[in-house]
Amino acid sequence: MLTNNDISQLYNVTFQPATVQRAVTDTAQKAVGAAEDGGDAFKGFFDAAMGAVNQASANIGAAEQAQIDLATGKTDDILAVMMAQEKAYSSLNFTVQVTNRVIEAYREIMRIQL
């Protein structure tokens, strides 16, 4: 079974809460800049968010195709199938975490009284 350390080495990435927090902080700063810049920064943030969602969707599709190929006998590389599944899981998990943090930040902003 692959561990997080194995996956991190294979994809040359690290999954640490600090990394997610930094990404959310950068995103929040871009959103604040959007209010000041008249929406250009928000468009960039929205495009980046949609890019992450599209990438997660593509990874999930690749994992499903790898599973189908294994089941139909087109491939016998179980490691490649496991890697595709882990990559899809990791990208989906990251997207969900960022989404939850953005929603949490939005709710906090809405609680601010002017």
C-alpha cells in the first residue's frame, strides 16, 4: 500500500496543512485585491479555482479509465492504476479543502459589521 510519503515522492509534492493554509491566504489576498481593483483580481481567482476543479475532474477521469483498462485486460500495470487513483484522490481532497476554506472565509467576511 502506498503511503503519503511515497505519493509525495512520486509526485514531487508535499501535502501539509501549512501548504493549504498558504494557498488559501494567497487566494484571500487576491479576493481582497479584487474589491480594490474593480474585479480583475476576482476574475483571476475564479479562473484559478475553476482550473483546479477541472484538473481534479481530469485526474478522476484518468483514474476511472485506468480502472477500466485494468478490468478489461488492456493493461496489467497495477501500480499505474493505483498511482492514478491516488493522484485523483489527492487532487480532489485538495480542491475540497480549498473550497471549504474559501467558504469559511466568506462566512467570516459576511459576519463583519460595518
